[in-house]
Amino acid sequence: MRFNLKKLSRKLLDHRKRMLALVPKLVPEVLQSPTFRTPVAICFGACAGALSRYYVSLWFAQCFSASFPYGTLFINLTGCFTMGFFTTLVLERVANIEPEVRVLFAIGFLVSYTTFSTFGIDTLTLLRNRSWMAAGFYWGVSAVVGVICVQLGVILARLTK
């Protein structure tokens, strides 16, 4: 079987031209799709939150001491305050905030800034739902078992060669 290279090249070139003609039509649709916009918003927020956490921790270590985690304490407390403020603002006061802005800030920024804020809002939700036992269990297990898990991770890492 013989291939006509010239004919094949022409077909590929025509196909490429048709595909390139479709791109300007498809790109705006893809960029406007929530399945694209939401993860991108979360990524932008996460980047900003992680960098904020890093620089705030660095600043506290330089201004105070690295012997106590002042920066982490500040981050956790301000993250919890901000999560409470933002979720209340969005749910009760300002309804017209775009969904992408909500996830950019609450999921992207705050969750990468501090996961403790998520712990705080989850505990508060359980308390508001009068799930006293579940809230106490969640709070205690998160704190106590969390520290135990950190120690188990340290032990496991030291066992590996």
C-alpha cells in the first residue's frame, strides 16, 4: 500500500485549519463554565492563602520568638474569625456575591490560610444544630487524636530509611 504524502499533508493541514477555526468559539464557552471557573477560583485563593500564612508566620517569628507558635495561633484565630464573619455575611447579609468569589475566599484562601477555621465552623455548625455529643466528640478527637497522629507520623518517618 502506497501513501500519497502530499495528499495526506493536505488533509492534515485542512483538518488543522478547521480545528483552529473552532477554538475561538469554544474558548469563551469553556472559560464561562462553572466546572472550569470554580476550580480556578479555588486555586487563586489557595495560592494567596498559603502565601499569606507563610509571610504572617515569618513575620511573627522575626518579631517575637520561634519558641512558641505565635504566628500559627494568630493565623488560626484570625482564620476562625474571618470564616465566621464571611460565611455570615454571605449567608445572611449579602446574597449577590458571585459563587466563584465565595469559593475563592472561603475554600481557596481561608482553607489554605488555616484549616483550623474549617474546624471552627464545623464545630459551630454541630453546636448550632444542638448536636452536643457530636460537637464534643469532633472537638476532642480532632485535638487529641490530631496530636497523636502527628506523633505517629514522626515515628513512622523516623523508622523509614
